Amino acid sequence: MPELPEVETIARGVDARVRGDRILQVWFGSHREPFKNSPARQAKGLEDRVVLGVERIGKHIVVQLGLAATRHSSKSLPPAGQWVVHLGMTGRLLVTTPEAPVAPHTHARLTLASGRELRFVDPRRFGRLESRDLKRQKPFTAPGADPLLVDSTSFVALFRGRRLSIKAALLNQSLLSGVGNIYADESLFRAGIRPRRQAGRLTRVELDKLRQALLDVLQHAIRLGGSSVSDYVDAEGVRGFFQLEHRVYQRTGEPCLTCGTPVRRILLAGRSTHYCPHCQH
């Protein structure tokens, strides 16, 4: 599943290409799974709307929408609606031309005034699409803190008294929104913390080190366009490169790049977890 760096990369790429564009027409596929509310309602909330911006909120991509009448306004008006995209396991949000071949499992095509199209493709149909009318609904928010923005004091407070493992805590989206298996493993390695350690027993020094490691890993991964370990590509269909920087994730049995000890794999919180038994304590 795409994690924070992948979702951030896609959101930035889509924003750079469609900000200020107007949605002329919407086509939706016949499968019901991707739709959190009806295709008809989503079409009504999208057609003739201007894209004010595209951003990442947690693991979701949120397209901020304004009324077409506000397109040339000099004033910065709040959005009237949102289109919320969750990529699921295999979802892609692509900016392309109408002439480009339509990939199998394409569930949404938004025709834009610029002549481009915004397409949502999802072979496994675990992704979700939702339209929000901000006159009747609250703006979309993530359930937990943003790992790129949370300060040291707030980060430490998230884990105070928690009995679950630190790996499980990092994956808990109600605590931190956006961290998944890849970046939990990589951050714990860089912080020198074993994934089984009880979150509530980590010291302030250890948690400060973990927060910085997490921030460094996420920012570096964003710079490299995310990790393409499965189906992930950016808004133009280009793979990321951070998988070349992985130090423990999916390197079971291979020598640690720091000390040479074979990397171990365990099952923790229902997820494959990779760590170095020498470098992590």
C-alpha cells in the first residue's frame, strides 16, 4: 500500500499539473467498490469545478474544489468541495492526455479544460473515492498527527503509557497518519530501536531519536519519489527510487549494510517486520 512519501509524491505531481484547471466532464466505471458515495453524487460535486489545489492528508489525496465562477477571482476563497482519493493497495492517480490508452481497471476519468485527463486506476479495487460538499460536510481530516509536522513534545506524548510494541504504535493511524510497514522498519533501524520494544517504555531520548529518524526517512523518500516495491508509480506513471535506499525492509537474510549481521524477519502486529539484531536494541 502506498505510504506517506508515495502519496505525497503523487499529490504534489497532480497539483503541479492540474491546479487552476476546470473539470468539464466526469466518467465513472461500473464497479461499486471504489465509491464511498454514489457516482452520481460525485459527478455532481466534480463537474464544472475548479481545482484549487491538491494535497496529501494522512494517506489520502484531497483535491480542493472551487466553483467555476471563482476561477478568475483575485481573492483566495475557501474550497466549496473536496474529492478524496485513497489509493488502497494498487491505486494510481494519473494525469494524462485523452489519447493515451485507457488502462484496464480504470474507474474514473476527469476531463479537464486544459485538454488533459485525471484518471484513477485500481486493479484490486481496494481504493476509495469520495466527494464532499463543504456546505454540508466538514473538511476531510486525518485521524492522527502528521509525521512531517508533529513536534517533539507531541510525538513523545503519543506513545506515553502505550503497552503495544513501538512498531505497532507507528502503524496505528490514529496516532500517526501516513506511516506504514516500509517506513516504520526503516525509521526504527536508523534510530537503533528494536521493533518489539514497548512503546511506553522508550525514553525521551530514544523517542526524540526516532522522531528525527522518521522525519529524515520520509523526507528523503519524498525526494526520491517514494518506494516502488509493487505497483506504485507517480502522477506521470514513473517509478520511485527509495527502494534502492532500504536498509532492512525486505532484506531478510542479507547482511546489514552497517554491521554485516543478517537481517531478520518476524511477524509483528500482523505485519512482516525487518530489523538488524545487532544495530537495534
